[in-house]
Amino acid sequence: MKRRLQVFVSSTYTDLVVERQSAVSAILKAGHIPAGMELFTSGDRSQMDTIKQWIDESDVYMLILGGRYGSVEPATSISYTELEYDYAVQQGKPLFAVVITDAALEQKVTTGGSVFMEKENPKELRLFRKKVLSNMSSFFDDPKDIKLCVHESMADFSANRELKGWVSGDEVTDTKPLFEEIRKLSEENHKLRNALAEQQKRAISNSSKDVESFSELQKVLSAIEVKIPASLNDGKEAKIDLFALFFHNKETFVTGVTNAHGVHESESFLFYNVCPKLQVHGLVENEKVAGARYRRYAVTKQGSTFLAEMERRILLKERPKTPSSITGEQVTNPTSEEAKPTAKPATRKHKRA
């Protein structure tokens, strides 16, 4: 995409007509847009704000400094040309200047008269010239030097991607479809954000409900008594609640309780007497093992979540009623004082089907 930079050309007027025309011609030939020039009358204070606006809107500022200081602004005693230059510097505008050599100025005075020489403010001109030469500038003897300077300087400025410039409308991509697509995507994004927020609210609500339902489930399981046979409790029958059996035998239930031939009596007891009661509450499920002649009870997703919640409460010191199990731990919350099962942990002796 080709950019055309706008160049504001500043100089005194009557003594530099040819030089200005050379600068304008070179700018146009380089494919850029000259501004300023003869559009404004030097010394017209009402035009100063307009000139500043043009400088602001231009990409580059160019100064042609000859042998005249130019009309002076009464309030500051500074020429309008110098005011323009100072304003461009203050705004950080990219700039360059061409300054007439002493030999070229003498030649102009010799051939054209004193109109090309500063008579009223020579000191101010000398100071202004010194200021300009301290920045990016070069000398010129004739209009050809100005054209060469414009060509070299504009080549450098064109490579500066920070300068916006002007672009032909034919080269500008129609952004309306893009904006429309962005608008649609923004609306969809907004809807998705709202939907996600709603799902998060529901998840939090459901989580709270799950915690409440787990508390209720714990109470229900704790109220269900299970008789432990004497063979599993040192020859004495005992009573223990269903929650205690499930929680303290969680590793066994997570691994799976089977009715395979040769399993320990404790696992058989869990399979036939405990698992069906847990299945009623959706904590375990009965499934057939592929390629085997036995079945297995496995903990459901709800059962795993329930056990995790119970463990979380214990870690938070919110210990539920947790009597020991038939795996050898002492009963701490039995329904009977005599319920102290001491059976050995269930072990498996599976035979291949």
C-alpha cells in the first residue's frame, strides 16, 4: 500500500519564489503532497492558527531559509517563519531544512538587488540560521540542490512506518465486512460469557445442594444397622451402621467387591449383605466382569464424590460419625456396646474363571 506523505513547506515568500517551486516540484515528483506554500499571506496573524493546524495535519515539515528573516509578529518580535519552525519542533514533527550558502546569497543580491538581503533584523536572522543548522539541515547553492535534498530526505521519511500519510481509496480494503464480523463475534462472545456465568452459578448452586444432600445421606446411612456375624468379630455378633462400613472400607469398595469363588468371608459378607443396601442409595453398582463367572460391585461416581466429601470434612475437622469397619479397626460409634469387630482385612483368593 503506497503512502503519500504531506509536507508543509515554510519560507519567506518574495525572495524564495523559485526555490519554493523547486521544492514543490520535487515533492510532487517523489509522489507526495506539498502543503503551505502560497496559501497563506506572511504576517497575517489571523492565519497563524490555521497554519498550525496544517502543520499538525502534515507528516513532515520543510524549511527553506534564504537571506530574509520575514515579517515579525508584534507581540513576540519573532518572524512568522521562525514561529512556524519553532511550533513544528515543539510538536515533535519530523523536519528538515535547506539553508542558502553565503556565496549563493551574494549572487542573488548582486543580480536581484537588496530585496534578497535582511536589513531590519540581521541579528535575529543570524540566530535563527544558527538554530536551524543545529538540527537536520543542508546547504543549497541553486534550486537543483533543493530538489536533491527533497529526494533524499523524503526517501528516508517514506521508510518511517510511524508516519501515517495519505492512502488512495482504491488501495484501502473495505473494512465494513470485517467490522460486521467483529460485531457478530462480540455478540457471540457476550452470550457465551453470560452462559458461562449462568453455568457457574448453577454449578455453585448444585454444589451446595450436593453438600446438603450428602449430609442427609450420611444421616440415613448412619441410621441403618448392619449385623456383623460372630465369625467376623471374635465370636461375638455386633451391630454397626451402614455409613461406618462404607466409609472405613472405602478402599475395598473402590477396588471392587466380588462374589468370586474363594474370596475371604469378609468380602463375601460385604457383597451379599452391605453392597445391596448401598446400591439402593446409588453409591455402588453391580456389574458383570467381562470373561469371568463372577459379578462385582463398584463405587459409582456419586459414591466417589460422597466419599471425597466425607474425607474433606474430616480434613476440615468436621468429622462425621465414623465407627470402625469389619477390616480390623475398633468400633467407636457402634449401635451396641458389644459391637467391637476384630475381623482380619478382607483378602482375595480369586480363581480364574
